[in-house]
Amino acid sequence: MSSHFETIEPFSGFGLGLRRTHYEDFLESDVPVDFVEVISENYMIEGGRQLRILEQVRERLPVIIHGVSMSIGSAHGLDSDYLAKLKQLEQRIDPLWVSDHLCWTRTSAHNSHDLLPMPLTEEALQAVCNNIDHAQNILGRAILFENPSSYVTFPEDEMSEWEFLTEMTRRTGCYLLLDVNNIYVSSKNHGFSAAEYLKGLPLDRVRQIHLAGHDPATPERDIIIDTHDRAIVEPVWNLYAKALEMMPHLPAVMIERDDHIPPIGELLAELNRARAIASDEMELA
């Protein structure tokens, strides 16, 4: 089991992913956000312009570092060099928090650079928890983990994804990054109830929400693909409102866009909608 780390207190704010396209916006003006999130691996370097820009932004705003290559589901354990570089970045930036994904990305010799799915078994759960314990002890802090979008299931599955996540947080003391779009995508791909998923989660462990767009199903392809390259669709906005209605607190909320990145004004318009929905839910609570 993990050592006990300081509780990650809720942070109620609205932010954007800091992408290269918008560096100048953040350096030259006061972008009306409460925090930014960056992809950890892009800054796990010794120096250079990109890291200097992040340090400049960090002087003005809280930063979340969000990884895609920890490979918390790896049966081979975690990569020590990766954890050392992540810890170096964490110490340099002093982020609001550190997050990654419930998935695996590497074998002992190869990194796929894809967020690969986990079998939902007790054996896999124990491997994940062992890896989370190791990562949290190296960093000296609790970590947030994001629910994945998925396109396949395993015949060996022994539990639902929400049961897996619930037990994972209980055993390790980690927290959750709730990607609302991923719940929607997976629910459509696998035919489960998104509302049931939300009801099954320990929502008191959620500290952040991601909102994003996806590639819809087509006549040639009957699955939805999580692409982060377009505007958020109405069903995801509705699921976001439902999630907030069930939350014991308002978490940090972020718009995530990784491709076909529009001018920052378009993302801020989406963020304003996220604010308005949250405000409505708070008034009804």
C-alpha cells in the first residue's frame, strides 16, 4: 500500500491545455483561465525555449502536468528513467498536481505511444495498484488517473471499469481525472449506461474534469473515436452537467484539444459554456 500523502484539496477553476499554438497568447496577454495543463513528456527535458515558456506561464498560473507514457498498467513495472525525469519536472514546476491515464503504453523494450486498454481483472488491478504505489512513493505525492476511452473489451473481464477505478483509488489513495467525453465514447462503443458509470464512481476522489470532442461513428465504422480534434458535442455537455449534479464539490474543469487547434477565442467560448453549466448546477444544488 502507498504511504499516506497530503490530501489533494479540491480546486474549483476552469482551464485550457497549454499548446504551442497558443504560447504567444499566454505570454503576451492575460488569458482568462484559472490554470493550464501541459503534456508532461513535452517538458521532461533539460532546458530550451519550450521549458522556459512553461516556467514563465507557471509564474502567473497554476500548472497541471498530464502524462501519456507512465504506463501504469504495465506488467513489467514502471520505467525508472521515466519516473526520474518526471520527478525532475515536478520539482522544477511545482505543479498543482500530476496526472496520467489508466492504460499501458510499453513493454520492457518498446513504447507504443498509444494508450492501450487494460483487462478488467483482479490480476491487472493488483499490477496497476503496485505501479501506482511505486510512482506515488517516487514523487512523494498522490497522483490523478484518467478513465480511458476504449474500443475493445476482454473476455477475461471480471468487473466493470467503474468498479476497477473505485477499487484502485481505495487501495492506493490516488485520485481521479474524470474525462466526460471518454465515458460517453466508451458507453456508446460498448453499450453501457454512462449514468450508471458515474453512479458507480467514488466522485469524492475526482479532482479534475476533461471535456473534449470526438470523431463520430460512420456507416463504414460503427465506433466513436476519441480524437480531441473538434468541438464538444451536445450529449457530452449533457453528461458533464449530470456529472456536476452528482459531485460533492466542483472540480477543476478543462477543455482538451490536441489537433486542429482553433484560435484561443473559440476554446475560451467553450470554456465559458463549461462555466455557465457549472454555475447553473451550483445554483440548483
